[in-house]
Amino acid sequence: MNKTSVPGLIVAGVDIGSTMTKVVIKQDREHVLLIRLTGPEYRRLAFKVMEEALEEAGLSYDQIDYVVSTGYGRMSVPFADRQITEITCHARGVRSLFPSARTVIDIGGQDSKAIKLGPHGEVSNFVMNDKCAAGTGRFLEVLADTLRVRLEELGDLALAATNPVRISSVCTVFAEHEAIAHMAQGASIEDVIQGVHNAIVSRIYYMAERIGIEPAVVLTGGGGKNKGIRQSMEERLGYSILIPPEPLITGALGAALLAEDIARRALEQSSPLVKGQRILREVKFFEQQRIDSYPTEEEQP
């Protein structure tokens, strides 16, 4: 199938993560990107972020041909036409940026995942850690709070380490205690931070090894914005990894590209483009929503 942009089509991808909501509006080859913090009421936030993105793009919602939602809260986006899993969307978004990609490692706020891509960009396997904070952005948030440094400073501080400590625990609570103990024994804050980064990367590496790590490796999510994580991952792998220009946006980008595929297919087949209820407003908890699951995680290899 021809994957080039179809002139006149306007599509959107909405990625509702546990900590960030991301929107990509795609019109031909132009993109509008918007990233906002996710609160507990992500249905309301998705509605507001979409409105902001439309305003920035100079568009009305009626001009959007198709919308795909993905991520942690994808089932609660009442204006989406279809819901597609983050595994599929991340794979598509990364592959569009890096055609050579064969392994995607995504480090999010509440989970981390590794995705194995086939030669044509299809998902051949994946593994997720969504049961424990270790190996996720939450682990780094706890560390930053404990050491009283800003989260965005962790990467630069880690790069200044000269003798990283060893953090042996895979539990966030115990690892936090280990970090404090190392500090009490005179270790520098830089060495402690890099030690925690190494522990996180080690956990993610062993998780990804279950599906086989094959270059090119692409690092996405909040972890892709952390220089210490990147350095530690490259040292562990023994080769360089790829980082998207904006590591947070690959899921939403993939959702937008899949929305374009669906709209294009309808045009090619001269069939009607079936859309959802498209409730572009805040919805109540018990309000009935149309939910399509395409595909579900269970349909992946």
C-alpha cells in the first residue's frame, strides 16, 4: 500500500499516558504537536488538549477526518473514532522516524516496554513492565524527590559521575534506602544518581532480552530525554542507540499515521469512513461510549 500522505486528509492521534497527554494533528506532511501533563481526570484533559491543538493548527474539529486514541487512557477519549494499543502505535511512530529500527525501548511514567519489529515494521513481539515502579519514570521521580534535585537535572548529574555506586535492589522502596545509605557513607550525589540509572537500565535490559534485542535500538518516552539513561543503555548494549527529536510523541504520531491509513483505505475502496460518536466535551463517568479495540494486546504475537 502506498504510504505517502493523501492531499486534503487531516487526521489526529491522541496518546493518553499515565503522566502526559500528547496530540499530533497531521495534515499532508505538516504536523502540530502538543504535550500536556495528565491529571486523574484524563477524559477532561484529553478534551482540553485536543481543543488547544486544534486552535494551534487553525482548524475546527469538523475538519478532522479521523481520530485514533492510544495509551493508558485510550478507552476514555470520547471524541476518538477508534482505539489502538500503544504497542502498535509506538511501533508505527518509531518506524516512520527510523526505518532501520528493529527494537523499541519505551520508558514511561508508570511502565516500560520493549517492542521487537519485523523487517517491514510490523510488531513481532513485545514485553511490558507495568506491575512495578522499578524501571519506570516513577523510579526517577522518587529518586529526585529523595535527593531534592529537579527531575530534569538527573541526566546531567549522572554524566558527572566518576565512581557510580551499585544499587542491588530491584524494588523502588529498597533502592531508595540504598541510595540514602550510600550518601550517608560519603558517596557523591552524582555517583548515587548514576548508580540508580544503571539499576534501572539493568532491569529494562533483562526485560528486553526476553524478546531479543536487535539494532537499531530506539529509546522513547521520558527515558529518551534523560542523558544518563541513554549513556547507561549504550554502555550496556555496546553500541549507540537512536533517540527521536521528541521522544514523548511517538505513540501519538503512530496513532495519527494509523488514522491516515484507515482514512486512505476507505478512500481507495470508495467506502464510507465509519466514525465514532465524537463527543468533543467532558463526559460523565457513566456516560455510554462507543469502544472499538483495534487491535487488542491479545492479538499481538
